[in-house]
Amino acid sequence: MSAHLQHALNDLKKRILNLSARVEEAVQKATEAFETCNAPMAQEIINCDVLIDMAEVEIEEECLKILALHQPVAVDLRFIVAVLKINNDLERVGDLAVNIAERACFLATRTMPDVPFDFGYMATKVQKMLKDSMDAVVEMDVQKALEVCLADDEVDKMNALMYDLSRQKLTEPDVDAGCLLHMLSVSRHLERIADQATNIAEDAIYMVKGEIVRHKTEEYTR
Amino acid sequence: MSAHLQHALNDLKKRILNLSARVEEAVQKATEAFETCNAPMAQEIINCDVLIDMAEVEIEEECLKILALHQPVAVDLRFIVAVLKINNDLERVGDLAVNIAERACFLATRTMPDVPFDFGYMATKVQKMLKDSMDAVVEMDVQKALEVCLADDEVDKMNALMYDLSRQKLTEPDVDAGCLLHMLSVSRHLERIADQATNIAEDAIYMVKGEIVRHKTEEYTR
């Protein structure tokens, strides 16, 4: 590999890690703003999303430049294609953090109905999946990536539980339905962030093994 | 461009068009199954999703093969990167069609609450966006792609309307809250399909103009 290509790939790795750090922080702050009814903190996430969008576009342009200039093959080519997809996934996670922040802004003005659901636990799980999926990319750790794929099932179950609790709660008289729908949305957005983390983990496996494991993680983890 | 590369690109175009035809059909049938309470039709969509998943993996492998073997540049390189992303988007649309079909299976067993919302109109809009976005890719038609981006706003408004109607309906006594939440999900899934069509349209613009218009479509359409 030429020194130029090596340099370009190292730079690309730094950029995608910077983006993921920014996105992880957005998710963490958005869920904190929701849990603590902190509207100014939520508004900050919404305002800062433009920086995530800009970083995504820059990284994609960088990938194309490297493909065109250095025409990498084998593991380097797979790395760049994986970065292209992870980049996309991270930007969508940023959007989902914004969605949670928007719900947090609304809910900060209301008294939330009492639902026996532990959002904090779900948020911690999802944030760990996101962090682990990026660690799996950096450390080329297939085992860690598979653990992320498995954790997704648990998050899906939590979202299904929140759905059931909401449905029951909605049968009570005088419940604030609008509020409850917003809370259900937060659980759904967290579940979608977990899906994106799973996508990233699958790309990590692909990058290392050169095999696309999407749609067949179950075979791997049997 | 070598004859081999030309042949490989033509083949890739055919494959992505086959996939989009399959995905468009899944969306059309899923919404029809929902509207007509046709559980067997919905089950068929769920069963056939594995074919969409397989096609996605094959197309991605084909893109990588072309990148490694032919090291295309300029517009050919952009075409392949666009196909990689569109491929991903189409697979997600397939998943959303499955989500709608799952709701349709559930709802076919119940009497849906009466909500003054035209799902048929929304579904037609969304299907047109999906078709137009793929036409924009094939015809390299920037104008058509921009129209798709604009149409997304209207679909967002329809989803917001369904949300408001659900919130009001939930305050009525004896309403079937579970049913209503499933109906709200269908509107949300349709809205996400429109988002994916917008992503595809943005990739069409990028492919033609070599400029990433994501996050700045508004500048373009002013």
C-alpha cells in the first residue's frame, strides 16, 4: 500500500471516529434532556445537528476521492465501502437523536403520565450498542459485533413492552394521549438507534471477514 | 470505458431495476392488504421479503466486484456508489412494507376505529414518489428528483394529521387503542418510505451533478 493511501485511510478513520463521538454525545444528551425535562439541552441537540450533517457529506466526499485517486482493493476497498455505509447510519442516528430531542422539548411543557417503563435502562442499553458497534469497527472485533446484533433483540422487546404499556394506559380515563404518544415515540426512536448500531456491527463483520452477514446473523450466533 | 466495464454497469443497472420493481410491488400489495383487510396477501409480502434481502446482498457484492476489477472513475464511480446506497434504501423500503403487512395481519382480525384519514391517497402519493425517484435515477433527471424531494413535505404533513386525528380519537370512550396505534404505525411507515424515496432522489442528483445535495434541497428548490 502506498504511503499516500495509508495516510488517507488513517485520516478517514479519524474522521469517522470524530463523527461517531459527536453522534453518541447527541444520543446521550437527547435522552438525558427527555428524562430530566430539560428543554434548553434538547434545543442544543437540534441546533447542532447541522454539524453532523456537514461531517457526513465531507466523509462521503473523502471516500470518493480515495476510491478515485488510489483505487484500493481487498481489505482497503471493503474498509471504504464500510465507512460509506457507517457514515450514512451515523447521520441517521443523529436525526433520531433530534427526533428524541423534539419530543423532549414538547414533554418538558407537560406532566408525563406515569408508565412503569425504565427509559433510562433502555437508553443505556442502546448507547452501549452504539459504542460497542464502533469499537467493533475500530478493533475489527467480530465477537463484539455479534454481541451487538444479539443485544438488538432485547431492545426490540423493551419497545414492544412500552407499546403494550401505552395501549393499557390509553384505556384509563383522562390520560394525556398526546403525551403518551410522544413517550412511545421516544422508545421507538431508541429502538431504531439500536437497529442502526446493528447495521454498523454487521458492516464491521463484513469488513473483517469479507462476508455479508446481513439477514443471517442468527446462523452466526446459533 | 472498456467493453467489460460497460457490460458490468449495464448488468448492475438491470439488477437494481429488478429490485426496485420487486420493492414497489411489495409496498403496493402491503397497503392494499391493509386497506382491504386481506391477511393472506399481507402474509405473502412477509414471506417474500427474503428474496429482497438476497437481491440486496448480491447487488452489493456485484458493486464491490466492479470496483475491484475495473477501478472505475468519475461518473461510473459515482454511479456505483449511488447504487450501493440506493440498494440499501430499497432493502429498507422492503422492510417497511413488511412492517405494514404485519400491521395489516393484526388489523384484519379487528374492526378498525373510524378515523377520517385517507390512507389510500397517502399510499398512492408515497408509491409515486418511490417510482419517480427510481425513474430519476434511470433517466438521470434532476428535475424529477427535485419534485420527489418536494413531495416529501406533503407526506410529512399527512403523517402529522394522522397523528393529530389519533390523539383526538384516543380521548373518546371505548375506542380500541391497540388498533389505533397500529393504524398510526401504518401512516408512520408510509412516511418513512417517502423518506427513503427522497434519499434515492438525492442520490440521483448526486450521480448526475457530482454534488451532494443532502441537507440542502431547500436551496435548490427556492
